[in-house]
Amino acid sequence: MSKLLFGAALLCFFSAFVLSCKGSRQVESDISPAGGTVGPFTIENANTVCRLKVQQNLSYSGPNKWNWIEFELLDAEKEALFGSGNELWAETGYDSEGPWRERKSSFKTNFIIREPGTYYLQAATDLSDARAIGSPIHVTLYTGAVSSVPLMWGGVIFLILAVLGFRQYGKQMQTRYRTSGGTSTVREADFEI
């Protein structure tokens, strides 16, 4: 039984990974580093799961750079429905081990559009230095993605049950050994996992 639960946990984790990667590209656009609007785009089904992927390549040259990017989902009347933001950055420096470079050049966020209709994405930014950040912001919106959260929780629960099942099986084998007067009547096959 524990083997079956362990297999179910692995299946849940694998399915969560595969399904979270699915989705069709709805919108792909480059906007100014200072922000802008993407769309309009149409959502045809209620409760559509969307994944927004944002990329910007900030160069390492010059001083450290960052760009806080805030996106809002707007309806057809351009009323805000949802907002999400994150920071992209590029830093360089020196320490006792020598020069170093670090960068965060993309982020993703998932959200659900509850009703079919026409929508826009509005980006506002807070730049460290508008002149130094010349790279456009690349925006891709995927629709039809599946939330992996329920499958991940299922995997965790199945994994916990499998571990508890393995522990219970081990206790049963110890009890068999003790009740046999200390001589092992347990076959090797009893310990196969």
C-alpha cells in the first residue's frame, strides 16, 4: 500500500510540473522601460487561468540598476481588476573573493480572469536610472495554464501517508521478530519496499 501511495505522490508532483508549463500564448509584446499598455486581448472562457511572464535584460555596465515593474489587469473600460509587481535588477561589485555579478531578469505571476471579455495589461515602472536602462520590457501572457497548487498538495499528502505506511510496516516486522522468540521467522521478501 505504501508503494502505491508513494507512486501517487510522484505522479502528483510530475503532473503539477507538466501542467504548470502548459498554456497557449495569448499576447506577446515589448513595451518601453518606462512602462506602457499591452492589449487589448480577448478572454473567451470564464475562470481562465493566466500566467504573466515579464523579462528585461538590465546591463551590468555602469552603476547597479533596478526596475520595479507593477502590472495591472484592466477591463474593457480600463478599470483595474488585479495588480502584481516585482523587481528586476543587475548588480556588480567586488569583495574578498574578487569581482561578482548578479541579476534577476524575469518574473512570473499567475492569476485568474473570472469573466470572458476584453482586457489590457498596464505596466508602471520605477527605474533606478531611466537613461541607463535602455532594454525594453518583454511581456508574454499565457492562457489556459493550470494551477499546480492542488496537485502539489495532493503529492505532499500522499507522500506523508506513504511514509507513515512504511513506518507502520517496519513496526509490524519488529513485532513479528520479537514474538518469534528472537529468532527470525521473517523472510527477506517481507522487507521489500
